[in-house]
Amino acid sequence: MKNVQRAPVGESQTTVDDSSRNEVPANNRRAGWVLALGSLGAFVVFLDTTIVNIAFQTISHSFNTTAGHLAWVLNAYSLVFAAMLIPAGRVADRYGRKNIFIVGITGFALMSALCGLAPGAGVLITARALQAVFAALVVPSSLALVLHEFHAARRHVAIGVWGAMAAAAAAVGPTLGALLTEYASWRWIFLVNVPIAAVIVALGRRLLHESRDPQASGLPDPLGALLVAAIPALLSFSIIEGPSRGWSDSWVVIGFVAAALALPVFLWRTSKAARPVMDLALFKERQFSEINAATLLFATAFFGLLLANLIFLQTEWHYSVLRAALASSAGPIVVTVIARSTTKLATVVGHRRVLFAGAVTWTLGCLGFALFVDSSPHWVTHWLPWTLLTGLGIGLTLPVQSGAAVAKLPPAQFAVGSAINSSFRQLGAVLGVSIFVALLGTSKKMGPGVDNFQHIWWVFAALGLAAGVVQALPRLRSVSAPSAR
């Protein structure tokens, strides 16, 4: 009788016999190809969380719409992506990781083409939501396929590479988007996904091995998945519409109240459902809870600042799309250079110290923008230093959060833990964009003055610092406990 082991490749465990496990991971070259394909798939879908930001104003002018309306081009993707990530893991377990990965990449390419050909903002927003559905299929299936190829002792390396690619994608998105917008059209921000996806599908059909969980049956609670998307959507609507409609407007108030009422319903439903969309038992692990709280706060600051800085450079300093992206590119370069090193540093000195250092560095960079940037364009002295500081803060934070979130979980829960952490990051993106639009205003003329941006930078400095404080509190409690006793 074959000795059966469990492979940590998803929300549930996959049965793999010894012969197949010894054969597949032993082929290091093949494992490298699978890691490259899985990481490239993750890179493409996470790239679309930020690549659109640089073209925000260009698309607004193209469709002659308001910033508040166009914010849903960004938020529709992030909301649906966050809601679908965890159910997508169960779908991949049941129907096969290779099958779902190929379906996800193919659908992502088709919806990207629809985005690129959209005749108006309504079609673009709808296509972005559908694009996110297929993007969510790619993420857990790609990670599961990668983990299946590596021995347990090497899986942390594979997770590190996969996570670093995802973080780098979010950082370099605006620069790539600017090049496409400047030399082709904003539509190529989406159309460029089509040939990349075609290469991934062609290689994936040849190189990837199918795996599934024979015990996986049914799908996660659909009502729970709907509530995961509805709660931040309601909050986002009220935050965006508040400045233009008035904070006492009935629709704005209804949005806030409905979100507040939906949260306990979601928690109740999750505790009672046979197949909950989110396993609340994971949050009993303190580190998992703390990291996800910090992820939500820092992602709100990160995605909000990313959009704010690009809009500022175009509206206040009157930079072109490409020049604005290049002016902000020093930060992403720092992130790309140090991403792998910071994950290693966190294993030596502890993730809390690295994340707190990242939060402090980020806060100093945001305060530099708020205190020293004015209407006169002085890039070298007034912009570059703070871009480098925020880039250092991002590099110390995003890659480390991805690994630290699952570090204390059982190996069999790595994939679902990563999916939950990615969901919190996407929810932060929704809140960050919504807060930025609310603070800036929703008029067609974006960029009403430097003063408004200075307020925005203060807010995102505070949110980034709060992400570090969340990490420091357990340490402070453990230090103060002996003296109290």
C-alpha cells in the first residue's frame, strides 16, 4: 500500500503518493519553469491593480467623466478581486489547479481586450469587474501549482519569489502604464495583457501538471462571498459620494449604515455556513490577525498615495503622463531592489522590527511631501528624497507582510492564508482610492490645489504609521507586563 502524504497546496489538502512527489520536485529545471510561469501569472494580475493609475486623468478626459465615477474603474477590479480570491482556491482544489489557471489566464486576456476596446466608462467598469473574476482564479491556482513542485524545505523560497513578483508588479505598474499611454494609448494598458497571456497559456499547457483535491466538494458560501464585496463597496460609495452629495445625504447615510449592519451578518454567516468563505479560526493565530490588520492599513495608504502623487504631478506640476511616472519611478526601483533582501532580514531580526521600520520610513516620506512640496516643481530637492523614503518603506513592508501572514499557520493553510492576506490588501486599495477621491473632490477638474494634496499626504502618513503601531502593540504589552506585575 502506498504511503500517502498531504501537500500544502490550498485551503484543503491534496493527496499525493510518494512516487509522484519524489519524481516531480526532483526535476529542478521543471520546478523553475513552473515557478516562472506561476510568478508571471501573479505578476500580470497584480500589475493591473496599479497600472491603470497613471492613466486615470487621461481616461477621465477621454470619457469626459468625473473622478468619482472613474474611481470605480480601479475599485471594481479591487473589490471583485478581493471577494473572489478565497472561493477561487476551493474552485481550483475541486476542478484542478492547472485547468483553473489556464481558464483564469484566458478569461483575463479576453476581459483585458474588452477593457481596451471599451467605448465608454460604463463598459470599462463592467469589463474591469469581469477581469477581476478571472484574475482571482489565477492567484491561488498559480501558488498551488508552484508549491506542488517544491519539497517542503524549499517551499518558503518559492513563496518568497512568488510574493516578491506580486509586490514588484504593484510597484512598477505606473511606470509601465505611462510608457504605454505616452507612446501608444491608454487602451494598450489593457491590450498588452493579451500577448503575455497567450505565452503563459501556451507554455502552461505543456509544462504544468494537473493536481486537485479529491476530497474537495461544493463551493464556499456564495452569500459570504457577496458580503465580502458588498461591505467595502458600500463604504467606498459613501466615502466617494459624500463630498459631492453631502455627508447627510440619504444615500450616503444608507451606505454607511448598510455596511455597518452587513458586517455582523457576515461574521454570523461565516460562523454558521457549512463551507464558509473565510475560515475565522485562522484569526485565532495572533500574528495572522495582526498582519492582516496592518496590511489593510498600509495598503490603504500605499494605493491612495500612489494615485495621489501621479495626479499631483500631472495637475499641479503639469507633467506629462510619462514624465509623472518617471518622476515617481525611484520608489518602485527601490522596492524591486530590496524586496528579496527584506524578507531575509525579517527572518533574522523578526518581522515586527522590519515592518515597524518600514512604517516609520513611509511616514517620514509622506510628511516630507506634506511639508516641503509646493506648487513650484523642484524634483531633485523637493520630490526625489521623499519618493526614495516611501519606496524604502514599501520595500520593507509589502514583501514582509506576505510572508509573515502565513508564517505561523500550518503548511496546509499557506494558500488560503495568502489568499486572505491578498484580499485584505485589495480591500485596502479600495479604501485608499476612495479616501483620495473624497479628499480631493469629485469635480471633472482634478487637482484643486496644493493645499488639498498636503492634507492627503498627512492622512496617508497617519495610516502608514498606524500599520506600524499595530505591529508594535504586542511588543509594548509584553514589555510593560513585567513592570506592571
